Amino acid sequence: MKFLPTILFALLFVFISSCDKDEPQTEKNFTLTFKSTYGGLALEKYKNYPYDDRDIQVNKFNTFLSDLILVRQDGSEQRLSDIEWVDFTPDLAPDNKAVDVKFQYTVPAGNYTALKIGYGVRPDLNAKKPADFAPEHPLYRENEYWSGWQSYIFTKVQGLYDLDGAGDPESTLTYHCGSDAVYRTSTMNATIPVTDKSGALTVEFDVKKLFYYNGGLLDLDDPLNRNTSHNASNIDLGIKVMDNFANATTVK
Amino acid sequence: MLYRKSFLFALLVLAVITLAQRCKEPSGTCGMGCDLTDIPYNPTAYTIPKPAHFPQIPVPANNPMTLEGVQLGRRLFYDPILSADSTMSCSSCHLPQGSFTDNKAVSTGIDGIQGRRSSMSLLNIAYATNGLFWDGRSASLEEQALLPVEDPVEMHHTWPNVVEQLKSHPVYPELFRKAFGIDNCCGITKELAARALAQFERILISSGTSRYDQYILGDPDALDDKELDGKLMFFDEGQVVNLPDAQCFHCHGSITLTGNNYFNNGLDSVASLDDFTDKGRGGISGNRTDNGKFRTPTLRNIALTAPYMHDGRFPTLEAVLEHYNGNGKGVSNEDPFVQQIGFPLGGNVLQYSGLTAYQRQAVIKFLHTLTDTTFINNPDIQKPD
């Protein structure tokens, strides 16, 4: 019986310390969700979508985003993250539906009026390489790095286009874009109320809008518009895609 | 009298049951003579040696590396005690000299039954964090290590039997004590065995001394002209000297040359996605468009691991390059890069040229510069005495 108080105390301690561990998670009061669409429709791998009078498939879509920052009315800023990697089409997904990618942050309560986004890896981080980062870090990913051009691959879009017009997309589309020259930023206005307990924002990328150029869709019959897979090859195409990112973004 | 006898008997039965019961428990007093508390438990934290230019090695928080854990894992890896008839160890199919493959098209288990797949190199396996096996059906080395023991086409044993053998073994109880601090032999579990195996596998890291490593570390003479041409094509850097893109690095990327991603790399010409003999990733995910996709293996030490692909279909690297030069089979879930191998000038796909015989040979010659004999001869990873 003498031990009873000790045991109770020990139990209490265990209880308290386990509470401690949970605390930082519940503290995070702001959720940022990234979604992907094609022409307003939910994105799905290996599904045919209309592209002018032909069909197109988008079978891979991922991107780095830098300097995610919430902006207050007075222009002051609340940094959410230096860098995130958003993969809408992970290998191990259970089906072909593009996944929603969520991040949680701790943010002071308040009314925020905009979200700043950097498309790609901002130059000082892009000067580093995967071996410079810990395994948990978004920039640890070796598969998203071009050793030949010392740059991260900012964004990857891959798919197929019905070039021969026979009905099923068969011609490859590969847009691997990177290098400091194609880093882009934007500020998306929105009403973003955040309380101590919760706050949320959804950012949507419409892949079809990545293909808009000079008021129309890129002409995919032109082979120069179908593939760019390293920054020394078809940088013009890489620039077009990255230029379009802000236009392809909506926040809710 | 009768009453007393049956009472005593019942007591005896009870005592035996309790003892047996206790022996199943992971810790606590158990089985006379198997107390291990006299043996000190002072595990030594272990930092996995790696070349400076290699990325940091992911180690799961629930299985920290210790010298004692690695030593135990190494012993288990080479010990046929894990197979039903004590003829086969992990190393029977993962031999150091074959960069931890068995150099067979498909592996054969203890009962002489052939599996359907080729053994995989365990070089740099610590970096494989996107699923294990050709089809990604196992999530971690800890989880994977449990499987071969009970696989009927591999070691065809049962874990309860292995654990019994380990408990009554003259050496293992002490090694488990030193690695994991168990109080007595009954603390030995399959999970601890798997953790030790995983720790050993995590130290199977390149030495960083291959000729390719020497080249990227700054010795321009480490590769001859042909090897350099091969390297330029492998990494799509050949434009400067007007060499086509071989596109290999898109999938076998960066330092470890292990993509870890899943692709259909154009091996099979099938009428529909349902017709692959081995569905690969699709067999696990149940997703039809994953059929025919396999995990990209490392190309480090590739010259030592023939034959090639998940079913060992290609005996030589020449055959592999021949395959890639065919630009896939046009199956709908093939990765786009498979259909762009040998295109001139990166993305400016105007005309397919293919890789010439010289260019294919140059890529193969480059692949040979990835050979790391220091790794396969490293005394720390061989069968322990």
C-alpha cells in the first residue's frame, strides 16, 4: 500500500508527459490545402480531358513552392514556410485521383488578406543540393534535382496528347521546369480569418491554365511545345509554363 | 488421497502453464537459466559511415542504430538458422560479391521452388523510402525483414520456431541483450530480430570510391573519353558535344542513382493493361494503370548484378541498352521518357535518332564506372567469423 501514492504519481506523470507530446500538434491552427484541377474538373491520372478539339492526359503533377506567406491588412507578413513540395500524383496513391496536399502551421489569430506564393525553389535555396538537407526536408528529394544544371526541378507535369487525332492520347508531354530564371512569385488576395483554434485556405492549381499562352492554348501539334526536360533544352517552354502558374492559381 | 493427488497434479499443471505463459512474455522473470541481467547493456550509438557527397541517411526514430544492433543483424543475415532446414540465409540470395544479389534470373528457395522475381541489390537500401520490393509491397526494412523467413518460395520457416531456436542458442540471447536490453532469453521476438536485420542493412552504403565518384569529386581523369560521353548521355548533358539524350537520369537519378519511383519502363508489349504476366505495382495497389510498373533499382554496382530487370530477362547490359533503344512498346502507362531515349537535343523532339552502337557502348562503359569493389570487399559487411 505504501507504493500506491508513488504509482499514482508515476501514472500522473506518464499522463502529463503524453499530453505534452500532443500539444504542438493541436496548437497548429492554420491549414493550407493544395488541390489540382484540369479545366475546373478534379484532376485524375490517365483520364482524358479536352484540349481544344483533342484529348489530353495529365499523369504526373508536382511542384515546389517557396515563401508561403500570409499578409495582413497593414501589409505586415506572417511566414508559413520557406519551402514545401506538393505532389498531387504520388506513386503509392490508392487510385488515380489526384490527392489533396495539406500543411498545418501555427499562426497568430487575425484577419489576413492575402497569400504570397513563390513558384519553384527560391534562388538561395536553389543554390543548395539534396545532400545539404535532412531526410525530412522537402529539398532532400534527389529525384527532383538536376545534378547536371545544379537546380531543383521546380515543377513536373507529364502526360499524353492525342497528336494523331485518332481519339486516344499517345504522344508524350513532359514539362520539367527549373532554374533561377523561371522562379516566379505572386500575391493572391483573399479573406482569410484565423482564430486561435482554426483557419484554413485552399489553393487550387488548374493544369489546363498552365498551357495558356498569348490568349489561347499552346499549340501542342508543335513539337517544340510538347517536351522540355532539362533547363538547357527548351527553356522558352519552361518559362511559358512557369509564367502561367500565377494565372493557374485560385485561392478560396 | 485421490483428492490430494489430483490437487497436486492440478498445481503442477498450473505451474507449467504459468511458466510457459511467462516465457511468451517479452520481459520479466522467465525460464530458469535464461536470465541475462548479469550481462551489461550499454549500447554504443552508431553513425553509419557514408561518403561526404552522399545525402544524409534516413534512420527511423523507433530503431536507432547501435553497434550491437548492427553486429546482431549481421550475424542473423548470414545465419541459416532463419530457414526451415537450416540451409539458407538472407545471404544465400543477397551475396556481397553480387552487390547483395544472387546473380540469378529468379531466386530459388529452400524447397527448390523458383520464385517469380529476381533478387534485388541491397546497396544503399537505407535510402529506399518509397516502398520496398519491385512492387513496393513493404513499407520499411523492419517490416520487410519479417517476410522472407515465412515465404514458402524462400526460407519457408515459421517465426515462432525461429524465435525458439534463437532463445535456446548459445550466443544469440547475449547478443539480443547487448543490442536491445532484454532481461532474459524470452525477450527475443521476431520484431527485435527484424530491427537488427534492418540496422545491418542500413550500413550497406557505397564507399564513394567508384571511378564515377572520383570524377564528380573533381578528378577529370577518372573517366576516359568514351565513359565521359556515356555520362553526358546518361544525364542528358550531351548537347555541348552534340550527343543525344539517353534520359536515364530522369528515373535513375542523382547521387545514389536510385529513383525509388515506379514506372513502366517499356519492357512488355501487351494488348491491354490487364495482360502483364507480372502486374508489379498494380498487383499490390489493385489499380489497373499501375500494372507493369516496377520500382526503379539503383544502377550503382550494376555491372555486378546481372541478369537484369524484375524477372532477370536480360543477361547483359548490352541487352538492356538494346531494350531502351527500342523506345518502349507504346503501352499507355509507359513513362514518357521511355519513348524519348535517343532523341537529339533534350526536349526539342523533332526527330528520333536512337542511340548508335558507339553511343550505347559509351553508356555501358559509363555504367561500369559505377562499380564499387571497395564496398563489396568491405570487411564490416562480410559473413562474421
